[in-house]
Amino acid sequence: MAMKKVNKESSVGMARRRFLQCAGAAAILPLGLRMANAADIVPGTDSVLLVIDVQNCFLPGGTLPVSDGDQIIPIINELGRKFDNVVFTQDWHTPGHASFASSHPGKAPFETVDMPYGRQVLWPDHCVQGSTDAQLADALDIPHAQLIIRKGYHDEVDSYSTFMEADGSTKTGLTGYLQERGLNKVYACGLATDFCVSWSAQDAAAAGLTVSVIEDACRGIDLEGSVAAAWKAMAEAGVSRIRSSDIV
């Protein structure tokens, strides 16, 4: 998980900086947040379920657990049966990654530092390549998923978004994959709402895709109001907020 959608000026800066700046202030859901529950949603051949970072490290007992993160897995499995197209994402950090507090002497997890690409939250070591901690959750049961895309594997730059790394220029290739396959409706879920899910949703919208985030199939970390700030930032980016029951 990478500290990216917190700063988004130019490609990265303005919206992502606004994310951190709003984190302590946004407590009420904005009226402009679009709700897509007026009619049932039937995923078509142009739709994809994007399952973000449902990995051992973010589950209870992992190195960076998200509260109740395991509770979304049955919901995601049920959603998977409604989509022909499913993509998993996986945080995939090198040992000693620049986003780890352990890589910055005197710093503790959840403190921040300034990196060349902007402000970076420092995390406990997590999702290290090849570790059990980095594996997708065993309870995920979507055998027809077509792609696992990894992010955060460059030593010196973090990547919350599964579309674009925190420098705002290094792409993961997911946008091209979806566009080539004609998958222009993205339904995002996973961990965590206020970081990887939010940043991925905003980047997908910026790429011209139609994006919905499935609220009850996500859980957040919520650092100083960051969940509310994330929903606000997603609303401003044109992302819809829905529930799993809206999808039939």
C-alpha cells in the first residue's frame, strides 16, 4: 500500500495533496457524491470487478491489518460470481522499500517524510515480495479472475494506485489492459478504502473509465479522518459510491 493519492498536483500533485489536507476536516458525506442505487446494476461484457490488495498483510494478523478487513471476502466472492471479468491487484514491495519506516532512521510507522514525489506516510514493513504476508487471501474464491497486477515494486517510489505510481508518471499497464479489452466500467473493492482503493478509483476516472466503488466490499484504515476525505476526493473525481446489493 503506497502513500500516493494524498498528493495530486499536475499528474499527481493537486488532488493527492488535497487528500491529506482534507483528511482532518471532512466528516460529512458531500451532497455531490453520486449514488447508483436507483436501479439494479447488471455487469456487462464491458465491466470489470477490480479487487484491490486483499492480501494477508492487510488482514487481521498481518503486518498492516485493516480493521475487519477479512469481513469483506465473502462479499467479494459473491460479487465475483456476477462478473465475467475480474482483476486482482497485489502490493508487492521490495525489502527495505522507501515507504517503510524501517528505511528511515529515527522514524516510526505512520510518521511522514518528504519524498521527491511528495509527502509519504511511512508504513510498517509489509507485503514484501515472495512472503506469505504478501499472498492473496486464501479465502478468496474467484477462480475465473484473469489477471493479477502488482504495484509498489520499485524501491524508491510508492504506489497506492494500481494504475499509476506515486511519481505520477510511472504506469502499471492496467489502463492499457482494460482499454484493449474494452473494459470501460470499473467496479472497485478491497483494501483499504482511504488509500489503495481511493487512489485507484481516482486514477481510473482520470483515465476516462466509468468508476464505482462498492462501499460494503471495502474497509478503511482511517488516519485522522482519511476515510471521509477519501470519499470526498472520489466524489470530486466523479466516482460513484454503491453497495454490493446494487449489483445483480
